[in-house]
Amino acid sequence: MTRTERAFWFKSLEESELRFSEVPEPGDGEVLVRSLFSGVSRGTETLVFRGGVPENQYDVMRAPFQDGDFPWPVKYGYLNVGIVEQGPPELLGRTVFCLYPHQTRYVVPAEAVTVVPDDVPPARAVLAGTLETAVNALWDAAPLVGDRIAVIGAGMVGCSVAGLLAGFPGVRVQLVDVDPQREEVAKALGVEFALPEDALGECDLVVHTSATEAGLNRSLELLGHEGEVIELSWYGDRRVSLPLGEFFHSKRLSVRSSQVGSVSPARRARRGYSDRLALALRLLADPKYDALITGESDFDDLPGVMSRLANGELPALCHRIVYGPA
């Protein structure tokens, strides 16, 4: 038996639509999930929308339950929270997070879902995938007590990193962005805010998430001697240039990548993907992360919403999608 559900697809260049999708009955070891919420990962999904995934990264950029192939048509996304309607008894009726695209119902292996803790509202749990990226970045960065840190780029990932750093003892954290309206988000997260020209220098560590050449250059400028940039931005098919003359060698600066597709080498001997995601969900018990949800729309409106997010008409950190009743 199969059932007909609806799913969001990137159709062609800057075009998207809702399509009907056949969903099978779950087999042994599988779950049927009814979506409650999903989150639009604005930076990555608008990059897919405009066809910005480089051809040599098509395999790397695949979402865990993606249908179709880049550039289009493709069913893409990875921030989904729903209710298990069929499956193993221990999961039946539980609220779960899954790295699944925007779809009303879906079937996945039971091990692909993670139970949302009771003290985490399902509507907030859509941030789990983004906070997981931030957890991995800080495993890579290994900040120390008393460090001077800048996070450049107050998007979803940058704000998540700043929110986690706010709990480190003695650390000076500045969230840096060109948009002065991000100051309110910084306050909610418990960190300072600065425009790029006002950011404090002599940093031990800079986490860069703005996906701009100017942001990466400013990251290097803010470092103290032997400081390090952790690069979290995904540039897609864009090239950037860096000032590797000037102070880069004399100050012995470093730029190091961090990417959520692999567990940080600092922890992979003792932690797996499921451990990392479960940790991210536990951290979302803190209500300050609600500041990262800056918009909400019905699932039926998602094609229009994606267009408005891509052209900047609808500014957002995480835009939450709400699914109708069962």
C-alpha cells in the first residue's frame, strides 16, 4: 500500500513547486512520520534555488533523503520535526527530528529519527540541524577560557555559534554583522554585537559564517598573533580572494575549515552523528534560541516564500514552515 503526500521541489532556475509524492507503508525497522514543522535553511536552500551548487560538489551537497539530482529538479531540505504515526512501539507517538526535506508525511529507517526531549518545544526543534553545525564547529575550534572571539555573520549558523559561546566562562564574544538589526538577536543570545568596522581586534579566534569575501578578509584583520579563523561559510560556485600578504605570515595566522558532513576529528573517536544531534537537541531547551526563528508560513505557501527569501524581500534567519492538521 502507498499513500499520496505532498512535497516541496526545486523545479528549475528560481522556480519551485509542491508535488504529489507516493509514500509506502513502513516496513520492519521503519517509521511513518507526519510533519509538524520544517525549517528553511536560508543560505543553503536559496543557493540551490539559484543553481549555485558547483557540479563537482553535487555528491557532497546531497541531503540525506534528497530525491532528484542537482541542479534540478530536486527535493532538498534537512530540518524536519514530526510525529511518529507508525513504527516501533518505543517511537510511536513521539515527536522526532529528522534530516528530511519539506514533505507532509514520509517513511525513513527508525535510526534516522532522533526523539525531541520533552523540555524542547517541537517548533524550536527545527533548529537542531543548525545547532549541530555549531556544535561541530566548536569541537573543531576548541575555544579556551578567557578567549577573545568574534563570530562574523549573524545568520542561522553564526547566531547558533554565538549562542553556544555565550556560555563559555570568561570569554569575550562579539557577533559581527553588516545589518544593525541583528543587534536584537545578539542581545537575546547574551552576546555583544558590532558592525564590522567597530569589531574588537586581537582575537584569539574568529568564526566566519557570512559567506562573503569581505567577511573573510575582516576575519583575518581581527586576529591577534597566531590567531585562527574557523571557516564555516559555504560559497557554492563563488570564488573569493584573500590578503595573504600583509600580516598573514608575520602574525602566523591560520584559516581552517569546519563542515558538518563529518564529525570533528577532535571527537570522532568517541562521538558519532547521533550523539552530536542528540546533544544539539538537548541544548535547544534554552529558550534564547527562539530568537533565531524570524518568520513563519504555511506549507502551502512555501514556493512563494522561497522566492521571497531568495530575492531578499523576506529577510530571515530560520523561516519556519507549519503543516496543517492530520
